[in-house]
Amino acid sequence: MKVDGRVERGEQTKRQILRRAAEIASVEGLEGLSIGRLATELEVSKSGVFAHFGSKEELQLATVRAAAKVFVDQVVTPALDVPPGRARLERLLDGWLAYSEHRTFPGGCFFYAVQAEFDARPGRVRDTLVEFDRRWHDLVRSTAADVPGLVADPDQLAFEVIAFLELANGKSVLRGDDEAYARARTAVADALARATRA
Amino acid sequence: MKVDGRVERGEQTKRQILRRAAEIASVEGLEGLSIGRLATELEVSKSGVFAHFGSKEELQLATVRAAAKVFVDQVVTPALDVPPGRARLERLLDGWLAYSEHRTFPGGCFFYAVQAEFDARPGRVRDTLVEFDRRWHDLVRSTAADVPGLVADPDQLAFEVIAFLELANGKSVLRGDDEAYARARTAVADALARATRA
DNA sequence: TAAGTGTACGAACGATCGTACAATTAGTTT
DNA sequence: AAACTAATTGTACGATCGTTCGTACACTTA
């Protein structure tokens, strides 16, 4: 298995582009992300950036996929290392709050910013975001459903805890403080306690 | 008290501009809102639109204020017609869900879209949005605090119910269905029941 | 070593952005 | 009717947008 030095270098450039693109998009949105600005910040040529994707929409889609990979690595995978049950669910939700609070993306959760931007406009970007959202919701629901002694509807429980997570992210980014995370942790803990009380 | 027909006409034009601007911004964001596009859609000149505001930022600020007025008229004022207590709180939260569900703004809640867009960038628009958000949260908290026999922390209760409202809006706009509103109504009703149980 | 391939670059394109300013139109005041 | 004022328009500007194209260079393969 040989590696072509040119291709290797190209892929590394592409990774750098996408990392910065996801950072920018979490703050300014996927439309605020311009190819020229990206090129300037990375000190490469505008056409060099463009050539990797072929269109702005493809850049946006690649950025979403790159951000999803970061999200999975940081939130999903660690939770799947824990055996199914209450501990896994707690790990998943705690992991999400840490991912948001530690500003893995400088503008808070990437998907919070970008979903609100594209939720009302048709197109492939929106379709991709809908699919990722569906998978995230399903993961929370199925993880909750595996908690022994669950007395609540997993779908309803998933809705409620996701609501707490997202509002914590939104409020903390907007206000610049950490209070909302404490509120969310309280709310999540209460919800889990109620949902597992026989 | 005389009225100048020219001024009167100008104010009417301004109102039309701002109404359309809020509609566009709820879908495309306040940055996606361009002066040229606004002029084309309203069939007036670009400079005519511009002259009313003097800068894009002023247009954005005026749009936010106009949307806030719509929000107050549709959600806040009707609730304040109800005497303080549980009924007023329920009216407030139901009013919000109706405001979102009936698509007063075509992209769902105007502030949901615009806060997510500006939450991570500094500037006067963001400052204005922070202030409106603070006032909304305070209204929900103080309305909850007036509910007789409340056993919950009003601040925590406000956080939780606002989380349900916002996720209902976000999910329904993203997915294009109404299921999230039903989930939110269930969640709000449960939260209120718990909060008033002695 | 010669030919071929892949990445990156610089220059240029048409379109649109926000903004400026003088001219025009409509309505008021004297 | 003339002078004045406010809303609106037309034209133009520099900047930036996404995109296209021809070229230069790095690397691999024959």
C-alpha cells in the first residue's frame, strides 16, 4: 500500500480547511463562512480552497460531516464504551454538556448554530442536518429505553432532556456565563430520577 | 394635532419594510436579509429602503424591535389580561406555542432563529437580543412565581419550560411536523403539575 | 529521463453587497 | 403661486461574493 505524497498533502490541507470551517461556522454560520475568508485565515489561495470542494454547497456539506465526526468522537463514542443502562445514558448527556461547555467549537454546539440557520430553507444542507438530528434523537431515545426500571416514555424523556441540553448551550453562548449548565444538570438529574422511580 | 401626509406615507412604507424584513429574517437570518433583495420584493428602490435606516445594522436593529412588538402583542399582552396565577402562566406558555405553531413568522419563532445567529458575535444586535431574552426569561419566572402553592424554584421552572418551548419550535421547523408541539405540551403540563404539588 | 497526474496558485469574470449623493416627486406652508 | 420640506429615486462607488481558467510546481510511474 503506497501513499502518494501529493494526495497525502492534499488531504492534510483539506482537513485543516474543514477544521477551521467548522470553527467559523459555529460562530458565523455556514453562510457567513466564505471561501475567500477561509483562504485568508489559512494563508492559502482562494482557488486552492475552492478546488477541494467544487462549490460552496459541497464545502458546507463537507463541513457538516467534519463537525459530525468531531461530535461523534467526543460525545457518542465515549458513551458507547459504557455498558447499556443508566450509566451509559448519564455518560451520554454529561458528555454532551461537556462538549458544549468546553467549547469544542468556539460558538458552542456546531449543530445548534447550523440547524437554526438552515431549518427553514430547503436544500441538501438542510436534508443532511435533518438526518443527523434524527440519528441523535434516536440515539438518546434508545439509550434511555435501555435503562432498567424505566417508567417513562423513552421518546418523551428524550425530548425533555435534549431540550435541557440545547437551552443550556443557547443561553450560555448568548449570555456568556455558565449558569445555564447548572440548571440543565439539575433538570436532567430530576428527569432521570422521576423516569426510573418505580 | 395635524398629520403630515408625507411623513404618514413614509411611516407606512417603513412598517411594510419591517414586516417583510422580519419574515425574511426568520427564515434566512438577519445577515441573509439584504437591502437589495428587500427592495426587489417590495418593488421599491434600494436607496428608498436604505434611506429609512441609514445602515444595515440599523435595519437589523429596527427589524428586531418590530419583531419584538409582534411577539409582545401576540404572546405577552394576552397573558397579562389574565389575573396572576396559574391561569396566567398557562396562557403565556400556550400563547407562545400557538405563536410558534401558527407561524406568525414563516421561519418559526423569530428570536429562536436570530439568537442562534448572533449569540456568538459581538455587536449592538447581539446586545439587543440579550436584553430581550433577559426580559422574556424574567417574565416567565415572575409569572411562575405568582402561581399559588408553588413548590419549585421559579428560576429552575422557567428554565425547564422555556427549554420545552424552544425545542418544540426548533424541531417542528426542522422536521416540518407538529409532533414536537404535543411533546412540549405534555412536558409543560407535567412540569406545572409537579411544581404545584404540595 | 520523459510523460503523466494531482495540488495549489494568480488573475479575471459577472453578480451582489452596503453605502453615498444629487435629482426628482409629492405634500405643506407662506 | 412660490418657497420649503420630506420621501423616494437613479446612478455610481469600492468591496466581496462564488466561480472559471490557464499555469506552475511536486510527485509518481513508465
